Amino acid sequence: MTSSASPLVDPGGPAWRQPAVSSRDLRADAILAAALFVGTLMSLMLYDISGVYDEPAPMWMSLIWAALITLPLAFRRRFPNTAAIIVSVTFIAGGELRVPELLFCNITLFMALYAVGAWVDNRRTAMLVRGLIIGAMLSWLVIAMLRETTNPEGLDGFSRVGAFSPLVAFLMIQILTNLLYFGGAYYFGDRSYAAARQKALLEFRTDELERERELTAGQAVALERVRIARELHDVVAHHVSVMGVQASAARTVLDSDRAAARDALANIELGARSAIDELQKLLHTLRASDPVDAASTSASTLGLESLNALVADSTASGMPTTLSVIGEPSEVSPLVALSVYRIAQEALTNARKYAGAGATADVRLRYLPDELELEVTNTGTVPLTPRPGGLGQVGMRERVDALGGSLELGPRHRGGYLVRARLPLASAGPVPTETDAAIDQTPEALDRVSPRSNR
């Protein structure tokens, strides 16, 4: 009758089919059909004894009729259309042959019609088969009623006097009873099919939500790993590069200028302590029971107020760096503040690594009406070819994209390198990307970047 329902088929669509009938369902239907057959045999004997018909059908014929009207119900779920047609034809034949049974035959016909509505997946076929059976039954009923009313000896217990005689009332009761009978079988069959479909749809949606939950959980783990990797890169790359520069300076002046060497070593110690402090905070975030809250709290440890120390570290490491704040400071979300700090940190780290000796850097922080702009420029040389394996700019782009901002990277025409990031003041979602307008009329603000390079 039906094919097995696939979990990939949406029960709300036309391609859905009910699950195949199980062996347990077939056994239950076979037991029901056998019970109805036994009940029909008992009813046959009782009706025969009661004399419901003056000339009833022979017993052998009644036994065959009882088998045909009950046993097809054993396959009412696998072959509902066939079972319903056999039962309905047998029902009419029993009425014409005057089989003395009027109880169980009505039960079996109701169940057969119900099975068509409940188990046929092709709803057009289900409607046509039931319409054909009901039409045939009502036609046969009308013919039988006409035959009885035209027979002078038929229904002799009812008076035929008047426009609305007792005979007319009796016939109308028969019609209403049959309409309710067939209408009930049709309606409840459709409701059963709709309930089965709704149940399958609920199971499908539940399974879909479970798969979505697993996918979301996997994505959350992947995003958290990316976030941790980005934080580790920012912490390690910055502090290790500073310590490397200071160590080189200390080694150079160790014999000639011991005071300068001591200052360089002190800066190395300070950088190591800062790196350990940030790594401990990151490890605390990993151990927190709520990763989202932990990330939010870690964002508040480094922010815009830390830019002064960052610029001072850059200057102390041998690259003179200045910080300018333009505009009226306004409230910035902790996540935006952390991202600004990390982008500035990565830009200065790259400048120290690639700009060469004698390079300088300039950090500008501009407060716009709805955005915060960070601009980091440096003089010196720019690598002509991308450096393999670099993750710094990747991390910067990830931070900016996550906040709905824009990022420009590339060498300046006048020499050196430019990093310009625009972020919404509140991390509420993407904002429209604007062109690089001049906030002030300094030459650096009017710079245009050439095609990007990786550092």
C-alpha cells in the first residue's frame, strides 16, 4: 500500500507516505477479522431464528457471505481500496440474496470505508473510491425503497395516507441514518489520516530540531576554538615580538651600555608578566561554566583605556608611536572595545616585524556619530610578497566581520602601511559600509590604500 516514510521527506509535502504496515499491525488486523467473522456467524444464527426474512438465503450461501464481508478486513491497512470494494459488493449481495444478518455487516462496511480514508496515501484515489462506494450504496438504497413502496405487500405496517405519512417518515429516517453512517465513516477516516500526518510532521520537526541543535552545538564549538586561537595569537604574537626586539637591543648594548641593557631586560620581564597575565585570563575563560558570559567578562579586561599602555609598549620596543583621540568620546560596548584594542595590537606588532629600523607608527581613534574608527599607520618598508602562514590579518577580519564593520588593509602610496577599521559603537549587528571619508584634513587621513597585501 505505502512505502516506508523517509526521515528526509517532509510530511507537510505531497511526497510523504505513511510508514509501511508492520507485521504486528497485520496480526492485529487478522485477529480482528477473525473475531468479526465469529460474531457474524453468531448473528446469522440469531437473525435466522428470529425470522427476519420469510425466505432467507441458504446457510451455505450465508457462510460464504460472512467470510467475504469480514475476512478482507485482515488486509484493510495493506490493501484498503480492495478490501472496501469487496466488503461493499458483498453487503449489497447479502441484501439482494436476503442473508439474515443486519448487525455485523454494517460494522464491517463502516470499518472498510474508514480504512480507505485513513490509509490511502493518494487522497484523490481515496476520495474517488469512497465516493463510488457511497454512491452505489445510496443508489441501491433508493432502488430498494422504491421497490418496497411500490409493492402492495411491502411495509404493510406503515400507513400511506397523507403527504407526510408514517411511511414517508420511516423512509426519511432511513435516508438520514445512512447519510450519517457514510458521512461518519468518511469524516473519521480523513481525520485519522490527518492525525497520522500531523504526528509524522511533529516527529520530523523534532528530529530536524535535534539535528539543528547538534549542528549549532558543533558550530559553537568551532567558533569558540577560532576565538581562542585568535586570542592566543594576539597575546603571544604581540608580547613575544616585543620581547624579541628588547632581547636583540639588550644583546647589542650589553657591553657598551649596561643601563640600556638593563632597561631592555626590564621591558622583557614586564612583557612576559603581561603575557602570562593575559594567558591566565584566557585560561580562566576556558574553565568558566558559561563560555558566553566568560567571553563577555574577558572583553572588559582590555579596551580603549589600554591603548595608552599599548602605544607606550610599542615606543619602548624601539618604534616611536603616538596616539590621537578625535571626537567626543561616547559609550562603547566591551566587545567593540576589545576588538579595537586587538586590531591596534596586531597592526603595531606587524609594523615592528616588517617595517624595519627607524619606522614610526601613529594610532588614531575617531568617534563618529554611529561608529568608532581606528586608524593605524606606520612608515618604513612593506613586504612585496605575502608572508605564508600569517593569521594576524585573518583575525582582524574575523573580528570586524563579526561586529558588522569594515576593514581596510594595504600599503600607502606615500610609503608605509595602513590599517583602518570601522566598527559600530554597539555590537548590535551589521551596519552599512561607508566610503573612506576624510574626518580631518591631515595628509594621513586623506591617504588611499593600494591593493591589499598579507602581513
